[in-house]
Amino acid sequence: MSGRGTELEDFEATVRQFFEKLPAALDGVDGDVARGKHYRSLLVAEGLAGVSYPVEFGGQGLSAEHQAAYDRASIELLPPEESVFGIGLGMALPTILGNGSDEQKRRFIPPGLAGEEIWCQLYSEPGAGSDLAGLTTQAVRDGDEWVITGQKVWTSGAQDSDLAILLARTDQTAAKHAGITMFVLPMHQPGVEVRPLVQMTGAQEFNEVFLTEARVPASWVLGDINQGWSLAVALLAHERKTLGRGVTTSDEAKSKAGRAPLQYDGLVTRARDAGAIDDLTIRQELAAVHTGERLILWNAERQLHPSIGKLWRTIQGRRAAQLAHVLGGPEAVAWEHDDVEADYWAYHVLNCRGMSLGGGTDEVQKNTLGERVLGLPRGPGIDRRTPFNELPRN
């Protein structure tokens, strides 16, 4: 075997050993945020944070092959607390690495990799969800700062975030997809108000965020002014790649964090407990869930278009949750929150529909694949050259 192959195998083994020992290292640390930050600090100490990021920006400076080895070793061992940093690690930091200035990379990437700062994504608005380019949040230059006013919604993790990737309109007279700029917004300031949106699961993952003359340093503009749409699309690609990467948490942890589909192993145990393991229909569904789980992992390794992985993962999430619901029997529709086992399964059954929305709906993914992969023509719509302030709005 080549020296390179041996090196990668040793590295992969080191990664696996770290994550296998992690639960014991987190024992006694309470709260998702505190546990997440402690986990990231351990990752830094082990020399595993930012595997392929340049050393000068807080990474390890290793190859894409090492990153792939890290992904293989960790994909089914990542702790639920990884989701605390999902937007930063999976979306904001890769966008900054690819499009930010050296000064911005030095400022934002090292603390992001170390878990010292938590990020959220201020994209969607009440009138601009799937039609993201229809956003109306405005940014106006004021000396060395930009003043931001508007409203965002469905903002995951905003209640715990220190920084946000923000899209705002900086030119009302430009076409809809032009005149948009990307900013890094400090969340801890008087002009930022976060209001929770409690879901039917009882969890508060999403928020409304109201911006009233919030301030952003002029040096915290990412890319060029009025050219933020291309960065927005790049970030969405990173997001869909992250969402489609694969199964990330173990059912044994009975965690309600993140958006990972229920795993095959846990469903097999649930089928045995329900006395349904020999039912031929149940066995067929278990086989379908197992197949889907493997496909997610293989798709991630093949690095296909990010919308493929994202779309398949939402299908997997719904299928696994539906099977869990069937296995729960009549009592699955009513449960006591102090029953940890029942609450866990009910949470995932209710939560699975959200997988089809976050990061772009299934319909958006299909349109993207049709146009950008299959080369199909765009659907009819308003002339993309029309100035934004001349477009009809509700």
C-alpha cells in the first residue's frame, strides 16, 4: 500500500477514535450551546478543526483527501451539538473562505472553527421565501457603516447567534437579482430584535428577526456592493451540500437537535419492541430506509449537485418518520412530554416535514436540478431586467 494511503487510513482512524471517545468527554456539560462549544474546543486541541482550511486562517492545512477521510470517519458519529454550528461551519465560513478578503478570513474563520462564535443566516423574509431575490430589507451607507432596516423570518438559531450572514437591498433601481449585497451582521446590538417561533414540536428552532437601523461596519461587506446574489447562490450550494451530507446523529442519544433523518438501527429496535419485526410490510419499509441511508452516504462521497443530496435526504426523512409513526400504533398521536422515549419519536415524526422546507423546498430543488443539471428552460416569470422598484408587489 502506498504511503499516502497509509497516512489517510491513520488519519481516518484518529478521527474515528476522537468521536468515539467524545460522549465521555462531554459528560457533565449541560446545555446544547455549552456542550457544543466544549466539543469544538476539544476538536481544536486534537488538531481536527477545519481540516482543509489554510493554517493562517485557523485550519489544519490538509488536503481535500484528508477532508473526505474526516467526513467518512465522522459522518455517523457527529454529536447532536454539531447542529449549533451548522450554519457557521457549513455555510458562512465556506462562503467567507471563497469570497472574503484576507482581513475578513482572519477575523471570522478562526473563531468560527473553534466554536467561539455562533452564526445564523438572515435570508428569508415574510414576502421573500422561495423567491429570495424579492427581499426588501434595506441597507443604506452612513459613513463607515451600513444601516440595516427590515425583517427576516425562519432564522434558525438566531437566539444563540453572535453573527449573521445577511442579504439586504442596496439599490432599489437595479433589477431584482442585482442591487443585493451580502453583509456580516453583529447580532448583539440594540437594532436587532429576535422573537421566537415555537413549532408544533414544542421546540424553538426558528425566529423572526426585526432590524431597526442595525449597524454593520463597511469593512464587513462580503464581496462587492450590489453583487451579493452570486454569493447568496454560492452559500445556498454550501447549505444544500451540508443538508444532504448524510445521517449525523445516533438514535441511541435520543436527541431532538438538528434535522437528521431517523436512523435504520433505531427503527429496527422500535420494530422489535412493537412486536412487528416479522411483519413483511414493515420489513420491506425497513429495507427501503436502510437503502436510502446508504444512498445518502454514497451520494455525499460522489459529490453530486448539492440539490440531489438535499432532496434525497428530505425524502428519506419523511419515509423514516412515517415508519416510526406506524410502529408507534394508535398511541403515537398522543404522548406525555415526560416520557422521553415517546417524546423523542413524536418529535421526529412532527419535525420531519421541516426537512422539506429548510434550505429550499423540494420544488425549488427540482427546479434547480431541471434548469442547471438537465438544461431545461426556465419557467415563465417577470422579466429579470425590470428594476426592482417597478415590480408589482402585494
